[in-house]
Amino acid sequence: MSSLTHIDDEGAARMVDVGAKAATARRAVASGRITMGADVLAAIREGNAPKGDVLSAARIAGIMAAKRTGELIPLCHPLGLEAVNIDFDYEDADGSGAIRATATASLTGKTGVEMEAMTAVSVALLTIYDMAKALDKGMVIEGVRLIAKSGGKSGDWSAPA
């Protein structure tokens, strides 16, 4: 018998059966950032990027992506999300800058929402890149990771500081 949850006894991939699990309140927070030149950060902040309001588009894209995570990640359960929020913070430093995206996904269900939160952050950051690439093709997306999760059999978890 395989100890891997997504592999059956014959070694074939499978979707985990969550039918017998109890529905609990579940929440996940993920974060990541995109670095860029200070001039690009200023253009985004001031609403002067060539494609318009970068962060509004990125927020909508991230929420839409979270809702479709089950279609994007093999063996990931499609979930009826109850809430997805994406916040952005500007980070200025020595002639360069960054935007940090933080996504929170939640529901009451039988499986966690970590993948949905990380998908939301990833697509939000990719959208920022797409909306501002005319200004800086060298932007770097980095540090996408789970920050915290709660609910379910494994309980609460937080990334080390």
C-alpha cells in the first residue's frame, strides 16, 4: 500500500477521496512579490502604466484564478470558495521597488484552500508583469509561498518568521 496520498496501490495517480472528511472552516494566506525599477513602481502607483490600472486588473485576475485552481492543478479538488481577497503593498528601496501581493482564501469544506491562495498570488503577480512589461521586462516574481493556514485535520500552521 502506498503512503502517498495521490498514488494508488498500483502506482497510478488519483484524486484523494475527501467524502468522509468533516467540513470545517478553512483559511489560507499566501504571499509573493514582484520587483521592478523605482520608475515602474511610481507609474503603477500613480496610475500611469500603459495598460491602465494595474492593481485592479491584478486583483480581479487573482480572484478569478483562485476560483479555477481545480482546473489548473492536477488532482486538486474544485472548491466552492466563500471568499478570496488580494491586498497589495508597495515596497520602496534604494532606486528600486516591489509590490507584495497577499491573498486570503476561505471556505467551509472538506479540503484546504492553500493552492487557491497561492494560485491567486501567482496570477496577480503575473498580471502585474503583463500590465507593466512595456516599462520593464526585467521585473522578477519571487517568494510565492504559503504564510498560514487554518482548519482541517492538520490544524493551524504558520510559516516561520
